Amino acid sequence: MRALTVSPENPHDLRIEDLKEPQPGPDQLLVNGLAVGVCATDREILAGQHGTAPPGASRLVLGHESLGRVRTAPEDSGFSVGDLVVGVVRRPDPEPCAACANGEFDMCRNGLYTERGIKELDGFAAESWIVEPSFCVRIDESLGHLGVLLEPTSVVAKAWEQVYAVGRRSWFEPASVLVTGAGPVGVLAALLGMQQGLDVHVLDQETVGPKPALVEGLGATYHYGDVQKVVSKVRPDVIIEATGAPTVLAATLEVTTPYRVTCLMGLPVGGGTAPTSLASAIRDTVLGNCVVVGSINANLRHYHAGAKALAAADPSWLNGIITRRVPLSDAQDAFRPRPHDIKVVIDLNEGR
């Protein structure tokens, strides 16, 4: 079978390799890989900034945003041949820590977790892959190829859960949210905000291309320009920061209102600096009973919440998130950003 591999020790060494067909154990599913999404994490692994090959191996099969169809399944697995499925990315650590022992492996305390396509476990960018039923999620057949959006949606579902968990430390009835960034995570965060009945605003810097129309097609309000002006105008109860840009983060901290919850989802990128007075930002955060919380990854609960959110969304709107699809044979092209890209997807086996 063909698989997309990298060498974390040798940046930019992306290959399409012929590997042995995986052999499932008696308690594992064998899945035909259909597609994988490409995100910033994949690009960081390719650049040698992140990623670890499995023990004893020099190469890592990429791909953590998966979509596949079950080829074989144990009788008591809860899955059937032909099911459309997504594999869960993270696995709990072998110790385990208290969080992993209680199913909260996305909040691992000791860092000994593993992750498909990222950390010590091969990923899903292969024509076939195996997975344990307990780390696999069936999705609505009507989603079809849009099911590849589940992994980022699960991460967004967790972020929203974190927002409400923090907010409910006291009375909390948010009415509005500002999402900074209209990439895949940003627009999916906006989708879940709309599904909660919130007044949703999305800020990005693009004035042309698919992003403004995608946000407006959701029924949300699109903004561009100065972050502080938008925050001051909208005065959101919740901010979800999905850009990773230090200047954007600084701006969200500089303009605050009492009891706001700011959820950081974007990891710092680029060489920008944060021109903020840290003392002033902390003062306003304390006096306003505000919270800044980081959120990343997801557990099974969040995958199921994400699957429910995608099934309830307009498929034609979801389709607008996927701006490019490339075949596995042209996988290199998926890692070359183009203007106005939102989500790029690699088709692993067209026609399946």
C-alpha cells in the first residue's frame, strides 16, 4: 500500500512509500483510508519543528485528520464493514496518569501520551490503516468526504466545552463571541457558536477570497482590520483566538470587559512581537474576573460532539471549507500554501 511518510530528523523529506499492508489484530479494525486533512501541525513536522517517529523507526506516517471506511471488523466491535469512520489521534500514556486513567487523555499530566501521525505512532495518511474500536468514531454516512473535518471539529468542541466549564464558575450566559482567524479552526468555532444561538463575529485580514463569503454564509459577521477596534465595538462575552499571531493575542488582552472568557487555540507562529503592556493586561484581567484558557486536542467525548455538530450543519457550507483536494500522488502540492487556502485535503484512494 502507499503511504505518506516523513523523517522528523530530516526536514522536508516527504515521500510516498510502498509499505506492507497492515495486519489487524483480533480486536482491531482494518480501514481503507479515504482522505487526510493537512494542517499547520503537519507542516511543522515536515519542517522538522515537531514530530517523533515510532520507537525503532526512522520515518513517520503522517496524517492525523483522518477519514476511512471499515474493511474488516471483529463481530463484537460495534462497527460493521462499510462504516465511515475517523480515528482518534491521541492515546493515553502507559502509566497512566490520573487524567488518562479517567478517559481525559487530552489532558495528560505527564506527557507520555502518543499521537497518530504526530508522536510515536504512525498516522492515517495511508491507503489502509488499523485502529482499535475504542479509538474510532463512526460518522453519519451523509457527510461523505466532509467527514475529514471531524478531527479539527473535535478540537473546537473541546474548546467550547472549556469555555463553558470556566464560565460556569459563576453565572454565565454568553450572548456573543469573537473568533479571531477564519482558517479551518476559526470557521468551525464560528459554526459551533452559531449552533448555540450566539451572535458570532469572525475577524480575519482577508478582504477577498472565500473567507468573507464563508463566514457570511454561516450567518455570522465578518470583520477585518484593527483587532482592538473590533473587540471594542463587538464587546464579546467570549473570544476564541485561532490565529496564533502574537499581535492578535496582545490586542485581545488589551481591550477587555468584565467576566470575559478568552480561549487560546492558536500556537504562536511567525516572528511578530506582542506590543502590549503585560502589567496593564493582567490588571484588567484580574479586575474584570476575566479568564485566559488554552485548549488543544480532544478525547472521545469531543469527537462525538464534533460528529453531531457536523451532521447538523449545511453540507454545502461545510464543503466551502475544503478549498483544495489533491491526490496522494501529488501530496507535495498540499504542503505548498496558496492564496486563499482554508483546508487542503489529500485524497488517498479516489473512487473508494
